[in-house]
Amino acid sequence: MPDGRTSVPPVQRLMEAIDARKPRPVLLVYGDGHTFELHRPFPNRAPNLLALQVFGDRDVHAVEILVDPDDPAVFAVRPLWNPHMAPRG
């Protein structure tokens, strides 16, 4: 059913709806490309949404996520590099 925003993917509409209901940052963790990336995918429409793409099977590293509800940013994210593999990307 057309909603006037047919060019916007359904997942983006869902993320915007979640962002609109939350007064604090929301962290979405995914692994589509399996490279470490921390970004705001929809900065104008969902400014509280922070997206973290994690490492995959070719880059066996880890990610540490700290959650501090008293910090306005809430989330602190950093990669943990496997010393037996060279960091990529």
C-alpha cells in the first residue's frame, strides 16, 4: 500500500519509527558487509539511531560495547583486534 514514501525501504521506515519512540540513542548491530563500521545511517530522519556493522568470518576480531545510561551518548564502541590477524579496512 503506497504511503507517500515508496522510495524509502521498509527497514528504514521501521528504524525511523523506533527512533521516534526512543528519547535516547538506539544501537542497531548487523553484519551485512562484515567490516567494522560505526555510523548513523539516517542522520536526518533517525538521529538517535547508531548502527554498528561487525566483523565477519574473514576478519576474526571482536567488538566491545559499553553501555552507560548516565552518558548522553549511552554507547561506547571499540574494536578489539585479534593479535594473530592484521587489522583490515
